[in-house]
Amino acid sequence: MAEPHDAPETDVTRRTWLAAERTWLAWWRTGIAAAALAVGVGRLLPGLAGGALWPLRLLGLGYALLAIGVLLIGSHRQRHSAKALRRGGFDPVSTATVSTLTAVAILLAVGTMATIIVAF
């Protein structure tokens, strides 16, 4: 009877597919977290703040757009990664995508922090 470690290519393939699936789920978690921030900042926080509502609503819209972007990119990445895995290759995420998402997230975080400091 063959032990599981006697077939390393099968094990590696399975682990690689499961790792790709975990990555796809991480994109989903990130998108859902950004959507939750959109609700919190754009809808709940204005009820607590005493100042103008438009900055928080605008930031909430920004988080919602970030959520949509992350979910779309995650879906795109999943499809392309699966195709690459079937070919035995790898499809890295582009530096431009990572840089853009990072820049947008930083801008939203700084904007939220500044708005909260001014509003409270």
C-alpha cells in the first residue's frame, strides 16, 4: 500500500490548488471587509459625527468602490490562476494592480482618519 508521501506530485498539485483557493477566499474576505467599511464609514459614522455628512458619505462610496474592485480583481485572478495551474505554470499578480489597490486603500484610510479627527 502506497503512503501519501510516496506520490509527491499528487500532493504538491493538491496543495497548490488548495493554496490558490485560499488566496481566492482571501480576496473575498478583503472585499467583504471593504464593503463593511463602506457601510460603517458611509452610513453609521455620519450618525455619530456632528459635522458635515458629505465627507463620510464620500469615503463610504470610496470603500464601496474599493470592495467592488477587490472582488472583481479576485475573480479575475482566480480564473487566470486556475488556467495557469492547469498548464503547470504560474500567473503572478501585476505590480500595477497591487500598487493601485494599496494607494487607494491608503488614501481612503488617511481620508477617514482625517475626517474622524475633524468631525470629533
